[in-house]
Amino acid sequence: MRRYEMETARWIRHATMDDFEAIMSVYAYARKKMAETGNPRQWGDKYPLPERIQADIEGGHTLLLVDDAAAAANPPQDPDYPEPELDEHRGEHERIIGVFALFHDDDPDYRVIDGAWLDDQPYTTIHRVASSGLARHAASDLLNWSMRHFENVRADTGLKNYAMQHILETHGFTRCGNIIMPQNKDIDPVRVAYQHHDSLGSSVGKVGSTVRQLVTV
């Protein structure tokens, strides 16, 4: 069996309020990168707001992709590691590689769609995916983990977030149409809606490691 050094291994754990400031920094970095790549209005200058992040954490929705490479002289950008799984321990030299929020209830913003969802069965929703920029493949790891553990997954992303649209589609998500998020003058309310349902099959497949850039949902 192949052995993996701790600094190259990744795992997923639930965030706590001790992670709040670090998560705020990840989202600030994500907003900056989106603006630099021609997508300034998906999250604007402030989304997600601190109260939204706090509610996600306190509700047990926020998950972090982490490794233990903060003390490494040359932290790996593209390490060879097994697929990350849920493990609630904290690393001694932990880095946050990515963050997202996971929900299992019906999303009210998904009830009206300009298009059609694949089905009306219960689903899990992925929101607020972001990379810290410290290492590659954060979105791939988070999507692949979600798809391994939940059969029916929905997500949405910005009209100009071509990187995230690409990665969702290369992971086998189907583009279902557009939805409208709650009105906010600082962000574009239109989102592209995606769904992946294992029982319905996929003609694209789970290819997760081809996109090597920041992506945000």
C-alpha cells in the first residue's frame, strides 16, 4: 500500500467559529480573483456576509478541505494524495485549501427555474465553494467528495464564472437552466443551475483534476 506523508494528505472537516477569520480571508481572496478574471459581480465586494458565514458554521453546514503543510519549507502545490474524506481532527500545522457549505433541505431559491431540474427528488446543495489559492484542485476534491457521499447534488454559479461551469460539467453535472437569487444591488442575481444525480447516469463522467485554477460557486 502506498504511504502518504501527513503534509501531502488532505482531509475534510466541519468548520468551527475558531475558523471564522480564516474563512473570511478565503472568501476575500476568492472575490479578488473573481474580479481579476472578469467575474466581479457574482459575489461583489462583500458576499458572503459575515453573518451568513457565521450562520453556516453554527448550523454545521461549512466544511473545510485542509492539509497539514503550513510548516513545510516548500508546501506541495500538486501533491500525490488519496481522495480526502471526512475527519474531524485538526492538523498541528493546518492550512485551509478550500471551503464550501452543504445543505440537505429544499432550497427556496431553486423552486423557480428558467429551464428544468433533472427531477424533483430530495437533493443536497453545494454553496459558497472557494479556494484559498494555497494549492490546486480544491473544487475538484470538494465536488468529488460530495458526489461520493450524496446521490443527488445541485449547485449554481455565476453567468461569467466559466471556470466553475467547466469544472461542474467535467464532473458530470448537467446544466439545467438559470435561477434568480434574492435581489442585491451589489451582485448579479442570475445564476446558472446544475445538477448531478447518480441514478440518472452521466455522459460526461467524473473527471475532476483537469481544471487547475480558482473556482467558486
